[in-house]
Amino acid sequence: MSQAVLILVKPDGLKKSLTGNVLTRLSETKLEIVAAKMVRVSEELAHAHYQHLEEKPFFKDLIKYIRGEYHDRRKVMALIYWGDGAITKCRELAGSTNPEEAEATSIRGSYGRITTGGVYENVIHVSSDPKEAEREIKLWFHPDEIIVDLYPTKDVIEKEVKKKVWS
């Protein structure tokens, strides 16, 4: 059964120029990329993404990390991979959240580290399960940015929407 998974190449991965390495490793899954973009992570998006960790003592560091405040890279590469067993395949390649516990051949085992301040620089985020994947994908992407219909949508007419356009 096809499923979708959100992948984020985090600011430390971008600073270390690991995007190509990560994408090469993910290509081993034989999954399809159905959406990709660079995102400047707002405070609101960071809080919404990590809402389940809000009570943890490392929450503030996590927000600074995903927003790029530790790496002078105020961006994240967000992707949606889609296909059979997408979450399991991508999580296996990513490895354990703790880079020191991740298998050496995994993405996090190969490129991650724990800073002296205790921040997990683990290069990549992968959704944990289908429910979380849907929640995360809906946070990071609009339906029009995805080339397949992952979830039900509806058409709305928005009035007085301010947006940037090319001049």
C-alpha cells in the first residue's frame, strides 16, 4: 500500500552540503519524490512541527536547531516521498534519532553528531507513522505543491489574500 512520508534535510545537513548524499541514500528506497522545496522555517511552523515535544527540557534548543539558528542556515529542504512502505524504508535508512546510537551505515550514523551543548544534529527528519506523516505533510505543504492527491482536498475562494508576486 502506498504511503507518504515527510523528509526534512535539516540545517546542519545543508551547512555540511549533505543534500546530495542524503538524496542518494534515499534513492535506495525506490520511492517517488512527489514534492520538494526549500523552506524558511518560521517560529510558528517549528512549534507546530515539534508540538509533541513542547514539555521536554530541550524544546527551545530544538526550535533554534530546526530554524537554523545554530548553523547560519535559516532553511530546511522539505520533501515528500511516496510509495509502498515509505515510512519504514526511510526510517531504516535514517537510523536512530540519537546519532551515537544509529548504525554507522545509516544517514544519522554517518553524518550526525551530538554537540557539546547536547543538541542532536541528526541531519534528517523522517515522519514516525502514517498519522504523524499526514499531520506533518499538511503543515509543510499545500495540496497544490504535491503532484499526487495524498489526502482529501476542497476548493475554496480566498479573498484579500496578501502574497508576493513577481514585479
